[in-house]
Amino acid sequence: MGDFRLAEVLRGQLQNAGKNVSNLDTSDSPQQIEYIDIGLLDGDPRNRRDLRGLEELAANIELLGLRQPLRVRENPESPGRFIIVSGHRRRAALQRLVDDGRVDFARVPCIRDVSAQSSALQELRLIFDNLDTQPYSSAEKAKIAARVEELLYVLKEEGMEFPGRMRDQVAAACRISAPKLARLKVIREKLVPQYMGLFEKGTLPEQTAYALARLPEVFQKRLANALSEVPSGSIAEKVLKKYNEGWRWEPALQCPDGKPCKRGDTFLRRDCETHSWESFCGGNTCCLKCEKSKAGYSPCERMCSKAKAQRKVKKDEEAEAAHKRKQKNGRTYQKETQIYAKRLLPAIDAAGLPEEESIHWHWDNCTVADIRRWAAGEFDDPAGWDWARLEPGKCGEEVKVAILLGCTTDFLMGLADDFRPPAAPEPPAQEEPAQNVSNLDTFPEEEQGEGLEDEAEEPEEEAEEPPVRRVRWESRGRTPPEGKPVLTYALNNDGPVYRAVMWKDGQFKFPNGKKFATGLQYIQWLEIPLPSSGEEFQLERAEGQLVLSGWMPGGTFPRQPCEAVADFRSAGEAGRPGARIRRACWFDGEAFLFKRHGAKIDAECVRWMALPPVEDDVSKLDTNGGERV
């Protein structure tokens, strides 16, 4: 409301001077409207109003008519013509309609100012009219404020008096706060032309312009010449603060050759390009000693060439050390691959596979030629080997590869040394038909008995079969074998709960043997035979039944739904093999599930072993280490 206060001041001054104040819209006397031909209306050359974007205003006038007449005054230089005091955009919109054929808008309703006004008062009124109907940018407001201040001082010289500070009257007239007016004045008076042009175009924010304007003119020009882009407002404020603290970005440093450092503008450019939360450099530290030039992550991009060379040497040394580590690990993988490649060659030769035949192993496809080269020890750079390309038990498609090579899956998994399938048992020899006794020669009784003892063959001793260890569910009271994988069993409301653990140091630990499996609740446990031990064993079922069982390769499935323990391979990253995870699960006849009626396990099954049912009546189990009752 400050502009109305200024209008009251102007009206009082004009009344005291005996002048007509109707031209300030402060009079209550009726005003006459007259229609003037649009061709006789001229714009005021001092008008700052933007006349673009008139489509919406013209459409509104065409629909509703002109709801506010124009205010004009006679043109002293062209009798019969009029200068627009207020309504430049309305006149332009009407002209657009007339040009489009709407001749009914050619005569424009106007209110004529008949009193003589000073030029300063006329322009001030024009500014007030535009402020009411059009938004202005900060740069435009700065120009308007400067012009309003000039006009008020002209009116003061013409005899008008304004109470209070002139800055407050200008701020009220421009409808901005006094502090903002002070900032705009600093920008208008002290910002160098290089930045003022950007401020007037609206590409330089007021905050940044105000911070830059408070810097000395010489330093502003230095900034403009050193930077390719204008700094942000926060960076400009930070530069101003450091400048007031005495920073000049003129380093007093010496290079190793004794010459003075001349990279002042580079340090300034580096600080203006940095993030607002990062610290400034200021050229106070030599690049060769600065931590930002040595940092492994996000190093300073403005370091000198000597620091860049030093950093390159360090990076090369680190890269060489990393390459050597990868080579050392890769040689181990290559040796493992060579051993298994030699193991596969007899099966490949027996199958007569061509050199270009592709064999899927683990995550990769390798040809027969690749396997021959690996068996001969011909490898590329070991740094590129992050895992063994051939490894027992990690074929992934044991059944397909076994069919291709004509070998057993046990051979591919490393459980058997001979790749040939076991020979089928020979059919029993057919007994010779009994001879007709009538055709036999008869001998005396004595002769028939002679030599029978000598010719009777000794009965052959039956070969002892290797002992078969029985693996069965044991009660909680028995101690599991030390360092062996164990599967515990518990029963809760959701059904059976199995956990793969290891008994070590008198406690249950996780399968890797590093952390204790605290809080483990179970009823019985079962020792899990190792897949590659070669040991024969039998799993004992409930009620004293024995069933031959063991680890079966992935790709095969149990014959009927059952509880099972299986090894799954998790998905790796970037083509690398994933880790192996052992867990108890349920086979529903089609797929392995996390538990009965649970979700399907979408991981690759490496091997599995069916579990016998658990004895329901735990009381039947002897807890003192003896046999079952």
C-alpha cells in the first residue's frame, strides 16, 4: 500500500499548488468518456510495458468488450492526435482485432486528461499504471526503481516535499521492500558490465549478482575472465566471504625447480567449480602435497601437471600390484582347470567328439579344442581367470554332458575315477542237462570212490564286502561326530524344521564352522554324508527299514515326493559363478520347495539326497548311545 501513500503525498502537493489532481486518479469528480479513432492514438515513448503475448487479452476483449477505457492526453507536437497515458496493451489488443476485420473496435473509449502536467509526473503515472498490470523481473525492477528515484528528485526540485527517506518512498512506489531496493541499487551501481548483461537477460540470479557486486570491480573482471560459467549463489557468497578474510588466490608457493607458482586463476577456477559443501583450496597448498590430488576417489581435476604425473605413477603401481594379485589367483584356477581337463580327455577321445564340439560347463561354453589346450597347459593371461573353468561337481548340466561324453554323472562330479559306466552283470550260466544214467560207465564200488577226496574242490571263501555305515536319525541326547555336517530336526506349528549345522568344539556352529548357531532348538539329528567321500552308506528308515540312498546329481529328481537335503547354486554377478548353499527342502514330485506347500526354489540344484522319515515316537530312541530298542 506504499504507492497509495505516495499518491496521497503527490495529491496533497498538487492541491497546495492549486493544480488539477484528477490525473492521479484521486479526484471524485465525474470524468467524461469520448470515443477516439484508434489511428489517432500514439504510445508514450517512455512506456516500459511489454507488448508481446496479446492473444489472450484480445480474445477477452472480443468476447466481453473493453471494460476499462484508455486514458490519453493531447499530443502537443501533433494537434488532433493523442498520447496514451495508460492502456498501451489494451490499445495494441484492439489494433489486432481491427486488423482481423473487427472494425467495430476501431473507435476506442477514452478519458482525456485536460490539465497540464509536468513531464516527470506524467512518466511517474505511466510507471504506476504498468506496475498494476504487469510483473517485472529483478533487473527490470532495478531500472524502474532508479527511474522512480530520479523522477521523485525532479518533482522535489519542482517544489514538492516528501516526508521521510527518499529510499522508503521509492520502495513504496515500486512495491518492494527497502532491503531489496538496497540490494538492487548495489547491483545496479557496482556490478560489472560482463555480469550486468546476464542479470538484465534474467540468466543471473539476484543472489549471485548481489554477492558479485560486493566484490571489487577488478576482482569481478578477473572472475569473468577466469570462469567459463557464472558461479552459483552459494559459491559466490563463499568467494565473497573468503575475499573479505584476505584471500586473493595468488599463491606464495614454489615449484620443485624453485620457480614461483603462477596458477592463481587455476586455483580460483577450481574453487568456483567445486560443490558448495566442499572446502576451498585458495592456492594455500602445493598440488604435490595436497590430499585431493592423491585421493583415490574424486580427485581434484585442476591439479598441476607435476601432481598428475605423480598420481599416474602411483595409479600405475597400484594397477600393476592388482594385476599381479589377479595373476597369482588366476594361476591357481588354471592349474585346477588343467587337472580336470586331463581327466576329461579320455572320455572325450572315447566319444570321438570333434574339436569344435561345444560343451556347457558351469557358466561357460568351452570347445573340445579349448579343453585340449588347457590339458596341455596352454593358457592366456591368468589375470583374466576369476574362477576355474572346469571343476568337479560344477558342470551344471551333468546329465546332458554325461550323455554327450558317454560317461557317468559320478565321473563328472568327481565321485568316480573311471568314466565308463559299470558293466552289466553276466547272465548266469545254464546248467548242463543231466546225463542218462544208462549211458554212464559203471565201476566197482571201490573204484568209484577212489580219488574223490583228491578231486573234490575246496569251497571258495566268500569275499568280504566292505562295511556299510548306517546313517540314521539320532536323539538329542547323543553327541554328533566332531567336525561333520549335521542336519537337525524340529517340529513346530508350521511343520518340520531342518537346519544344516556342524558340531564343533562342543557346540553347534554354522556349516562354515566360524559362528555359533545360538538358540538352536531340535529333537533329533542326522549326519550328512559327504558327497565326494566315496564312502558307502545306508540311510536307516523308521521301523528298522533300510534303504540304499546317497547323493544324486542335479538334473535328476526323486521318484516320489519326499523331504530332501540339497545343494543349490546361487546366481552370480557379471558372469561369475555363485556360492553354493545347502538347505533342507521338500520335493513335491515336480520341483524343490522351501518347505511343504512353500515357494519354489528357483536356484540351480547341484546335488540332492532324499531323507528318511523321522521316528515319530522319540521315546523309542536310546539316548545312552546304544542301539534302538
